[in-house]
Amino acid sequence: MDPVEAARTEEEQASDEVAAPAAPAAPAAPAATAAPSTATIDDAERMRRVAALDELLDLMRPAVQADGGDLVITDLDVEHGIVEVQLQGACGSCAISGMTLQGGVERLLRQRLDWVTEVRGTVDESLDFFESVALGRGGYVPRS
């Protein structure tokens, strides 16, 4: 035994055993995250996901259509959980279309479809502003 070690009391040695960190172990595996797996899904699961997405969009679509717009899927990757949607029609001139995408569409898709990991949204601005305005009444126009 080392002379310094011998001079320490049993109580000090016992407290060191409790407080001393364990020897470094092998690096731990990363914590499980919500990231999608790289494994491919079968056709039945793919069809189930697409049907669930269509059903949810059909639930949301009437609210957007009531203001002269529409909600369409522009791209879909069911294996990685990426959904791309576009607001069309009167949404191109709506001041809150970005909030509709983020606070409405994205929030609902991610909450209700556990496989959705990312929602990308755009607003179709191909219509002339006045044509877009003529399509719907819009729910809110900010005053300057």
C-alpha cells in the first residue's frame, strides 16, 4: 500500500468510494430519437400512411376552402416522414398563410401522424394578387 494511502482513514476511503466517479465505460450508444429508421417499409404500411394522411387533409381542407384556398400535397416521402404541402388559390394573397401552414397544417400532421417528421409548406403565388384576392374573402388582414 502506498504510504499516502495508508495515512488516510477508513472513513475517508469509504467516502471516496461513494463519491468517486466510475471508471469511464465504453461510449454509450446515442439516445433513441424520433428520427426515422432507415429500414424500408412494406407496401401495406405505405398505403396505411398515405390513407391516414389523405383522411387528415380531407378534415383540414374545408376550412381552407371556405376562404377560397386549397391544400394539396406536392411531394411525399412516407419512408422518411417528409410531407410537402402547398396552399393554393386565395392563400397566395392571404396575410396569415404562413401561420396557417405552421400553426395549423404542420402542427396537426405532426401531432396526429406519428410517422411525420417534417412538414414543408409553400404558398402558390402564381396567380396575380388581385385574382387571388377575388377567389376568397380571407379571414384576417392586418392594418398598417
